[in-house]
Amino acid sequence: MSQSTKDQAVKDILKNHKLRLTRVRLKILNIFLDSSKALTHEDIESHFDQLDRITLYRTLKTFEESGLIHKIPSSDNTPLYAICAEDCNHNRHMDNHGHFHCLKCGKTYCMEEVKIPAIDLPDGYEASNQHLVMEGNCADCNE
């Protein structure tokens, strides 16, 4: 896919999520689409010569609220983010899958094929989020 075709696809994604196109949003969304792993703030910042941290935090928050990315918990409380499924939106995240954190290389991956099971909560409880994070060695580190 050519860069211009990819840029148009990213522009369409932003438009479909009713987000204004900015240079920073375009570049950050490209970074997510090019990555096979979950990203930290530092991972994203490394692609910029200079980026205001407040702009990054606001962009990630906007992307999460609009259903473009989802947050993944980590054992060291470092926020990780990954691209959402196509059917996510500002009303509901449909990313009902597990995540795998490699203890050797430190990468975290979405495991789309590992579904989070339905959990029956006691009366009066209502879950707003579910997370399943497995830890061990990834396929690359097991070779």
C-alpha cells in the first residue's frame, strides 16, 4: 500500500469516528496501524522529534473515547494502548479479547482469538470494563 493510499485510509478512519484531522492525529494513528504490539507513551513519542506531552495525552484520550484505541492494564501501571476492532465506537468498545505480555522482551500483544468469558456478577454490580492479561514468553522469545 502506498503512503498516500495509507494516509487516505487513516483520514477516512478519523472521519468515520467524527474526529478532526490534525497532523499529530494522522501520525499517531499511522504509528498504531504500523505496530504489531501495544504501545506506551514513550513508544509513540519516539516517532516525533518534538511532541508536547499534553497533546499526546489528549490525543490518546480522544482516540480511546472515540473507539479508535483501547487501554491495556500492565503490572507496572504503565498505560499501554492498542488499535481497536473496526466495530468499536464512542458508545461501546467491542474489544472483548485477551492480551499477552511477554516477560522476556516486554512486548504486549492483543490476542484477538482469545475471548474474555462472560462473568456473572452478584446483584447490584455492573462491570464497565473487563481485562484479561496473560504473562509468559511470546512466540519469538520461545524460539
